[in-house]
Amino acid sequence: MTPQKQNPLHGVTLKRIVEELVEKYTWEGLYAKVKVNSFSQNPSVTSSLTFLRKTPWARTKVEQLYIWTFYTRSGERK
């Protein structure tokens, strides 16, 4: 039994999370959901990754949004 089996983020890179969220919501929509300046002022995946890696609270919010957007309650991909 592996503890990562129930973790929907296991094996998902932060880059993939940001790219999928931007594809789903656009930069403007993502900024509306998570107020992070790197999503609104000259947004790019690179600048967002840099910020999120240095800022645990923002990374947590983005990861929670990813799970809420793309996974069901049972942990299955929508």
C-alpha cells in the first residue's frame, strides 16, 4: 500500500498544473480565482512557477484549485 495512491497531485508537475489551469481559465480567469500578480502583470508560465515555488501559500491555493477543477470527490480525474 503506497500513501501516494490517493494523492491526485502525485506525478503532476507544477508546470503542468499551471498550464492546464491557464488552458481552462485563461490568465485573467486564473487571476480572478487566485490573486497572484504573476497571473495578471505580464503573465507567463516561467514567472508564475518562480513565484509559486517561493511562496507556499500561493502554491497551495493553485494546487487546491487544480484538484477542485479536474478531480471528483473520489479522487478520479474528471
